Amino acid sequence: MAFRSVRVAVQRTRILPAWVRRADAAAARAVNARRTHPMADRFWSRVSGFADRGVLWWTIAGVLVVIGRRRTAARGLGSLLVASALTNVIAKQVFGGDRPLLADVPIGRHLPKPPITPSFPSGHSASAAAFVTGVAIEQPRLGAALAPVALGVAYSRLHTGAHWLSDVVGGLALGAGVAGLSTIVARPGPREDDAPTSSGVDRRLPASSDGTGVFIVVNRASGTSVVRTDPEHVLRRRLPSAELHELDGEDPAVAVRAALARDEPPRIVGVCGGDGSVAAVAHEALTAGVPLLVVPGGTFNHFARAVGATSVDLAIDALQRGEGVRSDVAELRFADGPPITVLNTASVGLYPDFVAERERLEERWGKWLAAVIAAARVLRRSAPVTVVVGGRRARVWTLYVGVGPNDPGIAAPMQRRRLDGGVLDVRILHAGSRVRAAGSLAFGRRTSALLRRIRLLPERLESFTSESIEVLVRPRHGQPPGFAHDGEVALEAPVEATARTASPGYRTTVRIVPAALDVYRPASGDVATAGVARSPRP
């Protein structure tokens, strides 16, 4: 068996030096001689299969887009596409060579479909290195976290007998080199977790130096998938007189509503949690006419970032100094149901499907792994949604309604860019190629524009602004599709709206409510004394 491995190594190519061929044969003998459990063999086979055609990396890119790392995903995928093209179109044709002889590889490790293309370099390894290096250029810590995944994909090609060691090393070097050279074409940008450019007019709000008159709900179930200092400790230390209400499975809106119904209600309501919790409490603050304190305590904290309260201390600083801003919000209604306050985005299509699937898997797998699995399943299985907008019927992958104007050319503007503007920003990605739709959702503005010019992405992205929009959503597979708003998915409301109207589908309206919500944020300039708080919402 050892003789056969050496013989194949000699035949595979004459370009590589003799010492490389000897190293390949020695590495193959060592890997094949190791006794491994059948479950381990199946695991490595599935790792290798999941990385076929870059599915693993496109899935991770989709998750990066969802968590607001659009530019990071774009650099990773751009590097992957270039590395894959260089590997398969040029390098394999120039170097080529035979793959390891399957007779030398334990039969339990064989791939279901053994590859038949030339061996050098490994395309899987090149794609893995290109994507992860591209991610590391933009987000070093995230790249370091993904590095073991890339190395695992590379090893899977050795374990399954698909490649020689030199193929894998060559692929890793090519992929990393392509990603490194991408910095010449596009320099790394600023950190993507920085707050958007400050917008809105600074205004004076009621100040509270020690938390007197402040009621804050703390949702400890939010943000459990990120590592950070416990925000509740900072709140208790800096705002000793504030009333902190820790949620125990209850609706944050119910807790705030009960506090505001007291004989002596709080002057200021706050929330420490994710975007869903913030939106629920914002609705109660808006109704009661009291200002809102937003403490970032979730995973993504989209609205807190938009406001500029990117840390617990910054939010408390603004409260103690009485600095704030008046923000636009949107009002969402299902048929004739009650209004729902939206702070960032509302959408139907792939994103609600993704959130619903992730929440179903989250308890078993944890948020991040559940997100990867959910993204893969949704991109593979989800069907377009039929909607009627402005009297026009269309089949769409996604329909996003953002609060305020956003970056042009992006199909899924997750991060709000302005607190004012007085408009809704609507993006409709019409149905077409599933792969191209995934690319449209993954890439940023500049990359999307370039890929559309060379016809690698669809032109079927429609965008417009409006003060209000009415959308009729048709059933899919006999059930009304879910509608997402601020990271939460409404499943029961669409069903109830469909039942009330006895029509095929449900009607949703979204309208902008300009300058509706007073929220604390560090002043961007001189604080304007344009009044203190609004009158309660009628």
C-alpha cells in the first residue's frame, strides 16, 4: 500500500520538487494509517461536503450581514470568488496532477462523489483561506474565531483522501494571498460596529444624576451570545436611585405599562435589552409622552448604535447631563389591529424566515450556531413571497421597509442611518436566481453596484421612499408568511389579520411618524433648548 502511494505521488505531476512528493506520500500514509471512529469519518466527510461550492462560507456571510458586518462579508466573499476562479480556471490547469489513490484511503472516509478535477491546488482550501483572511482583514477577532473552521475544511480534504498535503498548503497560500492583495484594491474600512454618523437635532431632556424618577427594565435573556461586562452592575453603580426591574419571562411592555399606571409614575423609562425589547418599551414611552433611555444590552443593538448610545456609560452620561434627540419612528398595523412601533426595519420574506428558524433552533444549538444552520436552511428551502404593493403584484425574496433614508443599492438595510428624514425607505428584491439573491443580500453598496454592472448580481432590486406604504401579503404554502419588525417575527398577528378579513392574505400598513420619540444620546454639538418632553400621544 505504501509503495502504491509513492507510485501515484510520482505520477501526479513533474512540476513539484521530489521532496514535496515524498512529503505528500509520507503525510498520506500517516493520515490513512490513523484509526478513527466511523462517526469522526462521517463528520469530516460532511464538513468537506458542506464546503462544496462555498456553501459554508456563503452561509456564514449571510449571518455576518444579519449581524451588521456587511463590509466584512463582502470582502470575504469577494476574496473567495477571486481565489476560486484562479484555482479552478488557471492553477489546476497549469499544475494539475492526479489525486490520491482511493484504494489507499479507508473506505469509510470516501466522499459520496469523489472529485475528478486536477488535484493541485485544493479549491476548498483556497476558498476557506480567502474567505477567513478577508474577514480577518476587516475584523481580526472574528477572523481568528473562524480560522479553526478554515483549517478544519482543509484537513477534511486530507482525511477523505481528496487531496495531497501540498494541494492543501498551496490552496491555503493562494487563498490567503488573494485576500491580502484585496487591500490594494479596497483598503479596510473603519470598524463596522462604530455608530452611524450622528443625525437629528440635539435637545434638552430631563436630567437625572442618580437615577431618581427613572424606571428601567432589564432583559437578561438578551445578548447572551456575546461576551461583555454585565450592564446591570454599571446601572446600579452609577444610578443608585433608579428602579431596575429585571424581567422574568414577562413582556417588557407590560412591566413598563404597569409602572406608568402608578399614582406616581416614573418621569423617564429605560430599557436594557435587544432591539425587540427596546421597540416594545419605546412604544409605551411614546404613548405616555415620556423620554426613553436606551442601554445597549442585546446582541446587535441597532437602535442604540443609531442613536449613539453605543455603551452603557455613554447612555448614562447622556441621562445625567439631560442630552437627547427627537427621533422618527414608524407605525406598523396588521389590517385594523393595534399599532406597533418600529424603530429600525420591518420586512417580509427571507429575513423573517431566517429569524423564525433561528429561534426554533436556538435553545438546542445556541444563537450563533443556530444562525448558521438557519441561514443554510432558509437559503436552500425558502420560497418567494407574493405581495401586492401600490396595486402591483410581485413575487419577491424580500421586502424591507426601513425607518429613514439608508444607503442606496442595498437589498437589506439592517442598520438605521438617520434619526430624522421623515420617510420610509423601501427595498424590494424581486424573485429570481436564489444564488444571486443571496449575493444581493450579502454584499455592500459598492460591491453590489460593481457586480451588477458586470451582470453577476440581478438588476431586480427596486427601491423608493414614501411616507407610508400598504402591502398585501399572499399566503405561502397555505399559511400567511411571518412579518419581522426590529428582530422580532410576528406569526400570530398575520394569521389573525387574515382570519378577520376573510381574504387570501393579510394587509399591512406602515407609516412614518416624524419627530415622535425623545431618546437620550450624547450631544453631537451644543444642546438645543427646544423644550423638555412631548405631550402624551393621542
